Amino acid sequence: MSELVRAAALTAYIPIARQLGLDPAPLLRSAGLSRTPLLHPEQMIPAQSVVTLLERSAEASGCLTFGLRMAAARNLAEMGVVSLLAAHQATLREALEVIVRYRTRINTTLLLQIEEH
């Protein structure tokens, strides 16, 4: 089974790509993606396609921090329903437990755990 991520992982991709002088359409196509999933943040798309897109975009733009720029433009709400559940927990620990429990609804490649110290 291939690993999947929510299309929301590409939030801010198009504006960041354009800001760095890239044409996003050919890069999306070269990674096996289209703009359509970007309109549906809950849609699951292949994680490898997202990795390929980000690597090619970073290389084409000469910006090693391409993915970090995208992350900086995101907020908690882009984790979808999981963010709503987490935001309504009484404590930070409970919010983190929700994220750990439902992590595969965000990204099937995520490995998260809470360690006691």
C-alpha cells in the first residue's frame, strides 16, 4: 500500500512557487499531480508525489527552504478535523494525544508518540 497525505500538505504551494519565480502547473504534472487535489484539502494523495514535487520545486527555484516557507504559511486548521478535535481538548497533553491517535488522517507516513520523562 502506498503512503498517503492530505492534499492540504500542499497548502500555499502555488503562491510560494510563484513567489520564487516558478510556474507550478508543469511541476505539479511532473510529480503526477494536478491542481484539482489542491481544491480538496481532505483528498488523500500519494506522499511520494508530494516529496517529488517539493524536491523538484526547491531545486528549480534554488530555494533550499521551499518546504519550510510552505510550512510557515500554514496554521493548525489545515490539519482538518483533527485540528478541531485537538483545539477542544482541555490540556496540551490531551491535544497531542488526539493528534497522535488520528495522525493517519493527516498523513499515513507520520510516526508520532508521546514519551514520558
